[in-house]
Amino acid sequence: MQDADDTVIPEDVKEKLLRFGRAAVAVATMRGKSYLQIGSICMGIGGSIIDSKFIEEYLGMRVESVDEVEIIRRMTEGIYDAKEYEKLKAWADKHVKEGFDKNPEAMQRSKAQKAKDWEFTLKMYLIIKDLMNGNPNLPKGAEEEMVGHNAIAGGFQGQRQWTDFYPNCDFPEAMLNTSFDHNGAREPYVLATENDVLNGLGMLFMKLLTNRAQMFADVRTFWSPASVKRVTGYDLEGKAKENGGIIHLINSGACCLDANGQARDAAGNRVMKPWYEVTEADQEAIMAHTTWNYADLGYFRGGGYSSRFVTDCEMPATMIRLNLVDGLGPMLQIAEGWTVELPDEVNDILWKRTDYTWPCTWFAPRCDGVEGSPFKTAYEVMGNWGANHGAISYGHIGADLITFASMLRIPVAMHNVPVEKIYRPAAWNAFGMDKEGADYRACANYGPFYKKR
């Protein structure tokens, strides 16, 4: 109880008000927007099988679809901003560092062909941006194309038909998801590789809650302390040791460049900043620590370039996965933890067990060591994960995500958020004392937020 003239808001109340406000603004921002899929289902991946009903009823959004050939049409017919292309090319010539080519010398493309691939890739970046949001500076006669698709998020199919014939979409995906480009700092886009709409939507959720660029990664391999010791002779330390190992987060395409952790706060700490705080110095440092390596032609037969960096610092991080389960509907998984810095020689040995030309992040989820828990160790986290993709944000934002998910009536199936941080509508208390079960029952009872009844 406070006195009538006490204007101080208690800290726990402040936290709840801000958490509710962030979640409410994120929910409202999605309404009326679209998810743009460029292409369709990628290699049979479940997450890229788009469910319009879910997107409409739970998120208040709609699905827009264009064939990948639309990029070729616009490129062929010159339906892009030619002046903007020249500006982008000048910036890329100065700031984009080309890395080593891993292909056997006999397979490597000529310098002339690689230059053509860069031209194609840069134009592709501009065209995808125009498809999402439109562009009033397109050539006369392209009035329809100027409008865009009002997309707040999107995905690009790529594999296999596109990448077997054309340069891959790794540069457009990575740069669109990054908090800056040739025009300086700007709000990051969300473009999911392999058109994994569920991972793209997870990235969107966290971008709206944090105003930060998001990572897209394969949840690729688990390294136990024993396996790291066996392969490298190194004993894991710190967060990696405490939580029973590390998970390798790596994917060729859509990881934001901010994830190399080269931005610094006022105290000199390495961070991923809200996009509006990213300075020119941050941009320079991020680009200086990223190379663009030519694609593995045994995998991407059409060529292209992938970003390459390592997250060589410890930062707080939250990994999530949105899943759709037949008979249940959507559910969310949340794992808070930290990125892990490894010694260079150890990092390289482990990195070379997969593709050494892709961006590399080591992640240690916060675990509890409890038998039967999905968070016993990092191994159990990976074993309980709903897909081989994850969306990853800077910071420990699981509590915000739980509040946000309750507004959308999406139950949280797995999380490691401290119970005192959980904040859902008071009505959830009527559905039982076990918070996870009550969440499922409340979400089922109230149903999708935008469903017509």
C-alpha cells in the first residue's frame, strides 16, 4: 500500500507495464501487414509450408506470394532504381570484403563471372526490398511495382531450383536483416532463408519487441564438453561448461551481420544495438569483420556469396522456435542463454566440421541440470527443439515473449524464464495452478485473437 501523495511506481509494476506495452505495440504493428513469400516450399521443409489461416487468425496479417521469376523479370526489364544501384555498388566496392574461394581451383569461376554475380546479387537486394515495401523511384510505367506488398516480413525459397541455376540469395538475406546498408542505419527487414515462414515470424516477433536485427540459423550440432576435449584437447569453460556444452548456430544466408558483435556500447562492451543506436563506427567495424566467400559450387551450383564471420564474444541471447502442430495449433519454444567465445584454434577445428564459409555462432542455453528437464543440459535443449532452425535475438527477452504470446493466444511449450518474470493476463489464473498447463488451456479457450466468430 502506498500513500496517496507517493508518485513512485514500484519497480515490479514498472517492469510489468513496460512489458505489457512492448508486447501490445508489437501485436498492433503486425495487424494489416503481410508476409511475402518469394517462391514456395523449400526442399519439403515443414516450416516453409505456409499456413494462411494461422497468419490471418493469430497475427492479423495476410500472405502475399510472388514467383521467384519476378526477380528475373524486373532485372531483365530494368524495373529497379538504377541510381540506387550505382550508389549500392559504390558502397559495396568500398566496404564488402571478398573472402577465400573454397572450391577446387579447376571449378572456380573467373573474375569476370564473379563480377557478373555481384551485379546480379546487388540488383537482387534492391528488387527484393522493392517487392516488400515498394519504391516510388522505379522507372515510369512501373506504377504497379512501385506499390510493393506491404510486407513486414518475408521469405525466399532459393533451394533447389533457383540456387541450381542463379546466384544464391545470401547477400540480400543477410543485408536486409542487418540494421544498416549503403544508406546507413535503418530498421532491419525480416527475410527468412528457405522461406521458413515460422522462423521468419519468430524473427519478426523479436525484432518488434527489441528493435534489433535478428539472427537466422540452423540449430546444427551439439558439442559436449567431452566431444570438444576429444577433438581439440580443450576443456570448455564458463557458460559452456556450466550448461553442459554448446550448440553450433550456423546457416549460409539470413543471419544479420550485427551478430558478429562488433558494435560497442558507451562502456566499450560488445553488443547488438537497437537499429537507431547503430553508429557509423559500428557499421564500419561490423563490415570490417565480415567477409563474403564464394558459394560451394557442389551445393549452390548457381554460385553467389555467403557472409562469413564468427561471434567471438559473450553476449546474452534468446533463441526461439515457432511451431505448428496438427491438432494443437501454434506453440512457442524459448531458450535464453549466451553466445560463447572459443579460442581461435578450437573455434576453427569445430567450425571446419561443417561449412567453414558460413557465419558461426556458439550458443550455451541456460540449463538447470534437472533430470527429465528439457533444460538439463544443452543436449536436451537441442533434443527437444521443434526444428533445425532457430531465430535468435540479443538479450534475455523470454519474459517479453511470454507476455506477447499470451496476447496472441500462442501457448509456450518450453522455456527457461524465471517464474517470477512471467506475466500473463490475470484471467490465466482461472485455468489451474500449473502455469504451462494453464497457458495451454487459456489459449485454447480464448482462441485465435483475430478469428471471426
